[in-house]
Amino acid sequence: MLKSKTFLKKTRAGGVMKIVREHYLRDDIGCGASGCAACDGAHEGPVLELQPLDRASSLCPEPHYLLPDTNVLLHQIDVLEDPAIRNVIVLQTVLQEVRNRSAPVYKRIRDMTNNQEKHFYTFTNEHHRETYVEQLQGENSNDRNDRAIRVAAKWYNEHLKKMSAENQLPVIFITNDRKNKEKAVEEGIPAFTCEEYVKSLTANPELIDRLAFLSEEGNEIESGKTIFSEHLPLSKLQQGIKSGTYLQGTFRASRENYLEATVWVHSDDEDSKEIILQGLKNLNRAIHEDIVAVELLPKHQWVAPSSVVLQDEGQNEDDIEKEEETERILKTAVNEKMLKPTGRVVGIIKRNWRPYCGMLSKSDIKESRRHLFTPADKRIPRIRIETRQASTLEGQRIIVAVDGWPRNSRYPNGHFVKNLGEVGDKETETEVLLLEHDVPHQAFSQAVLSFLPKMPWSITEKDMKNREDLRQLCVCSVDPPGCTDIDDALHCRELENGNLEVGVHIADVSHFIRPGNALDQESARRGTTVYLCEKRIDMVPELLSSNLCSLRSNVDRLAFSCIWEMNHNAEILKTRFTKSVINSKASLTYAEAQMRIDSAAMNDNITTSLRGLNKLAKILKKRRIEKGALTLSSPEVRFHMDSETHDPIDLQTKELRETNSMVEEFMLLANISVAKKIHEEFSEHALLRKHPAPPPSNYEILVKAAKSKNLEIKTDTAKALADSLDRADSPIFPYLNTLLRILATRCMMQAVYFCSGMDNDFHHYGLASPIYTHFTSPIRRYADIIVHRLLAVAIGADCTYPELTDKHKLADLCKNLNFRHKMAQYAQRASVAFHTQLFFKNKGIVSEEAYILFVRKNAIVVLIPKYGLEGTVFFEEKDKPKPRLIYDDEIPSLKIEDTVFHIFDKVKVKIMLDSSNLQHQKIRMSLVEPQIPGISVSADTSNMDINEPERKKKKLQK
């Protein structure tokens, strides 16, 4: 049956166009219930169980199916995901509304409908002859959709009555809309609110904890005095932003001070404004990463950023007077120059809440169901939840979702979502750091895996089209030990004319991942492979990452090759790019490659090739450094794991060899060559990578630190910085140069991906290159896959597609890639921090030499070279007499009693794991040398026990 929908649409020119849409109605759409004879021949197979497990509901004692409306799916998704909830009918009307309103919830619902154990059935009611409803005159689309949902619920109940008596199952309509529920009951449809239904499940009382409690607008204030001012409605905020009364920006909470935040104002000007917010009332219920509207306060109310460290440790959420007293500490007398534009939040434009990991802070009141949840991320406020499982959840890592933040509540309200496991457990802590850094780490779905090649796989004639056969070349790869995702391989040989041919061969991942399919979309979403200490979260499925795309030795592999003809002075005479087939002759580690180069006894083809590459790489590096490329440093550590417990048993800084540098030089050269080529061909649509020059203020600390050691660091250009770092040497202090380079790294800006048509500054500051991109790691970076596709089109080896030349889509993709790259870095650092804690937990307390990296007003930040470990030594402790501290920001230095500390001074510290706060276990450092009475501790470690509170607790539990 065919229905026509007609509507009028205004054209850009001001005319009116009549649009007629055809809408097909069918009668072969099944109800999805097993054992329904009427739907036996339907094209969709049965999904709903014939006799669903009795959910033991006191409201509906007999087995039944559930049919939720849109708002239940949007707001109570955590309840629906619980294993106890099965046999649910998801209407097409509901699914379309959810898709328009929340992409993350839509994905979660699709995952549930794909999970056969859940028995979630999608019913296409909009195309079923008996359930389709047309919008009535004067009826808004929301009311029409509500009516469509009720019509489908009624149809289901009548349709299922046709089944045999023992198989007749009622369909329960779940809605939180009061009017919709009343109408459903009038029409004879069994209907309940989500709360009524969940509370009726006597066998699953824990499900109540997963209910989102949503207060209706206007009914927020049930009791207690109002703490916060009302948020203005969106319409008023938009008017205010347009007129300039309010400013729109991203709310960034402080890690160190829960009463302070900044708002980065979104602006078209080059200089984005930063507005400071201080005090609970001015923060006005905004949460980190929310998009907010702020009002600037008059100049006489402006404040300076506070140097006070404040953590929210209060249990009593109503003690606002105490809060106001704390706020007074923030307002210390400051120089007028230090005052910053200050504002207050007047409304929320977009909430950017996510599920938060953390721990339950159990209420002191016995039998209380109301508790506070402390998130692992210090920038997120505590969340008030109700749970009946407090005793079970103590000492566990849990996930909580925020539901809302009433004006009369010190903290937002939320609900329990999931228990992740015990604090300190390796699997649990890894899960926490992946969730907290938003790293997609679920197993690849069947839809994604379906686009992988069928095994056994081999190269076909079709694959050889537009591809060169380079299997005869002596190609080899050089990687860290244990590497299975080998992206790149190299070769070097002498040509008949006496010149050298050098090739960089990169895994041809884009051959296997075609634009727009589920595998491509998932790779784009993940953006990068994440390397943790013991685990790798792949961007692409393992069949590609560790097998078909990995350039392992002695197997044929598809590659994308960048081949140069060079003279012996490493000058490029010709460059060409080609898709190819290679057969690597050796997969070497950096140490093995170095050994071959150094060994006089070895003169085979692979070794000769490596020596040629190494010689050229040294020339390339020297030339790069002459142009002003920076050689910076960061203390990287490597863990040696126990083969049985997988706990770290040794920790050492990574050793870099000549061969590391050799591989790096050719990867940089390939990336630069490819960047030039794709920009020539696609001046508006090239995906490039830039590294902005830091503002001069970033270098202040580096210049002051060098000056304190009578050295001069020039920062006018990258070349001036590189040269002065090379000159900054001390024969009596050989480690000084490394410390300066580590500090210089901290002054740098973040390198980012961008679309060439959306930017005009392409320069890469750190590499001193006018243009740069990423081409050499497509197994682990999605940016490289796009670059491969652009290059393939440029050389006529593949065809283009619309998204590839849409600069707005490319700019959006770059935004996601930059976010994923940054989160992967943070997750990797968090993994190192956790394994370092494990190492010191097993090792106990140790004393080591350290160097001061920064001096603060009440502490020094030190680096321990042996472990590549950084930590803070505090000089003010609770319940201890405060020492005499004099801080000088100009030198910079910190005088404690009669001892003065400067940056790069050598000290001795004691390292131990502080487990007294389970939520935030940390490495704690104390000063051993120089000796300061009342401050320094003894080098003897036998009588110190920082974990005493934890031991006492375990003893009590026993």
C-alpha cells in the first residue's frame, strides 16, 4: 500500500516548492514474538522469547514483554542495559527520535538489539499497515509520536491475543510522561512509569540503584534553601550571546582548586579570551567540559587566579557557611596587574556529562541510602546517589551517571551504573583509565569484522593492478622488541649510475579499509592505537594489525612505497611514490640492527643496506638540526614484568641507539615528501600536521632556570633555541643539558592535525619544516589512512570519493583525531603512573638521587633519572609546625629555614607509595638531603610505614 506525504518548502530564492514523498505500508512485518502463527512468514525472524523468564514483578506477575517510549530509552538506558531486562519491543518511532536526540544512546540501543541474549526487537511500526498514524491537523509532531507509540502498544496487545491461551503475553507500556500514561490506561493499555515497574521487580532490588531520578522543571526545590541562582532559558542565552551581554565558552574546572574554574570563550578573533570563575555560586552548577554562558563581572570584582590548593573533602553537603569561609581564603591581596577578567555562569548551553568512574564515600549515618560518590577525576564534583548496596560497593571502583543538579543541592544528583571491581586490581584500574580517557576499547563488532578479508588470504592479480612488484629488493624492518604491528620497512641499494636508491615501504592499510564501511567508521572513531604498559588497544582488528598489514619477514605484503634517488651526500635527486608488493628479508630490533652495523664480520645485503641507511640518516639529521630542528628530551621508562604475576619487577629509562635515529630520519623524510605531494595535488583538502611556535611567555621558566646556572638560552627562533641548548653544557654537571631539554619540552605547544584549506600556517616548529604530515603509521593512526588515500588519488592508483574532498568534513575528522591522540597520550601516562605505583608497592621504600625541575611556593618538583620518575616534595604538612618558607619567583628559588633550593639542584629523596587514600593512591616523596632539621627524614627506611592506615583497616576487616 502506498501513501503520499505532501508538504511545502520555501526555496532560497523565496519561492514555494511542493514536495511529495511516497510512504510504503506493508502487512508482512512480523511482531517478533516466537510462536506467533500469524507472523510465521514475516521476513524478520522471531526475537522475543515464547516464554520469557518471569521477571517476578508484583505489578505484572505473569510473563510479559516491555514497550518503552522515547524518554525512557533516553534517560533510563542504564536500567534497560541490565541483564535482568529482556524481551523489549523498540518501536521505529522511538528509535528515530532517540537517533535525532542522542547519538551515544542510539549506539547503545543498537548494540542491545544486536545482542541475541537481550531479545530486543525493533518493530517498524511506521511502515506497518495497522500501526502507521498520520499527523492530524493542529497536532504537533511530539503528540503525533506519542499517539503512534500508544497505537502500536494497543495493536501488540490485541495481536498477541490471537496466540494460544498459554502463549498469550501482555505488552506493558513504560512511560514517564504522566499524560501519555493516563491516555494509555484509558485506551486499555497496561502502563507504568519506569520507577513503578523497576520497584515492582522483587527479585532484582539492585536495579533501583540504576534508576535516573529526574526532577521535573520547576519542581526542583522540594526543601532547603536555594544555594544557586536559576539558569536562564536557552532562548534568553542565545539573545544575550548575540547582543554581547553574555559570552559562550567551554567550562574548565581546576584540578587543584574545586572552587575555581576558567571559561575559554569561543571567538573568531585570534586571541581567545579566558575568563576566571571563583566561588561556588559563580560556578553555578557547571561541570567540567560543559558549554556555558557567562556574564562578566564589573572590574572592581575581578580576581587573580588563586595559588591555593583546595580539595573538596566535606561530607556535610549543607554546610554552606563553611564553604563561604573557605572562599575568603581565595581572595588574597594581589598586584592589580594579576587581576583577570572574572565572571559567573548564567546558564548551560550544552551539558557534556559522561559516566564517571570513582568510589563511594559511604555516609556516616547508619542505614542511610544516600551517599556521596567521589569521582577519580578531581575536576568533577562529588555526586549524590541513592543505593542499597553501600556496604558491598565500599572499596570498589564504580561508575555513576549524573541526572541533574537542583538549585537547593550542594552536589549534583546521579545514579549507580556499574561496579568495575576492587580498587588496586590491575584489570579494574586499566578499565578505569580507559573509561576516564574515553578510549574506545570494546571488542570489534560483527558488523566491523564482516569487512575483513576471508582467510586464507593471498595477493591476487586484481591486487597487482596499479602496483609495482618490489619483492626482489632487500627490504627489512627495524622496531622495538616484541613489536607485532610493523608499519614500516626500509631498503638502500647502489644504482648503476653510482647514486643510491632509498625506499620507505609502509603497510598498505587503505587497501583493506575501504571508505565509509563499518570497519572504516570504527577506525575513524578510534583514531589511534593506544599503548599501555601491558596492553595494546588496537585501532584496527588484529587480523590486519598483527598479520595481513604487518610487514613481517619472509611473507608477501602490500605496501605504499616512497622511493628516492639520492647522491652520497643525502641530497634528493628524484622522488616517486608507488603502491607495491614487498617481501621483507628480516624483522630486526633496534639492538640487532645496531649489532649488524657495528660488526666487521657481517657484510651481507641486509647489513650493507643498513650501513647505507645509517650513513645517510646521520647526514639528514645534521642538516635538519642546522635548519633549527629541536632535539628535546623526555624521561621515558620501560618496565620489566614478572612472567607469572605480570607485576613490574624492574623499572629503567629507555636506551636509545643510533638505529632509533636512523629509522626516525627516514620516516620524517617520507612524511615531508608526502606532505608536499598531497598539498600540490589537493591544496584545499590535504590532511597535514603542524606544530605551532610557543608564545614567548612559555619560555620564561626555561630562561630563568638556565640563568640560575649562569647559562643563556635564546628563544627568538627554533634555530636560536636549538643552538643555545647545544651550547648549554657544564663539565662538572653532565646531566644539566638533559634537564634543560626536558624543561624545553614542557614549554612546547601540542602538534595538531588540520585541513590545508582551513588554515594558512603550516609550519612545524619542532622539526623546522615548512610542511609536514603523517604517512608512516597507518596501522595505528587513522590520519595516515586518509593521507594514503589522498596520495593514491594523486598518483592515479585509486579513485576519490566525496568526503575526501570536503574540507569541512576533513576539519571535523581532524578535531576527533586531535582529541583521540591527546587522550591516548594521557591514558599511556596514567598506565605508567599506575605501574610505577605497583613497582614501589612491591619494592617498598627507597632513597634515590634527584634533580629539582620546578620550585613552588610550598614544594619542589623533582625528577629521579634512575626511574624517569617525577614527584613533588611538600614542605607543609597537616598537624605539623609550618617551616619558614620564602619563595622568589624571579630567580626562581625557595628558601626553607636557612637552605635555598634552585632549579636543577641535586637532592636526595625517599620514595614510598602512600595508600592512605584508596581513591587517589600516590607516590610520596620526602627530602633526605640536604639535611634541614624538622623537614628532612632519615635515609633509613625500616621505621617508616606510610600504608599503616590501610594495614589497620585490613586487620579490622579480618
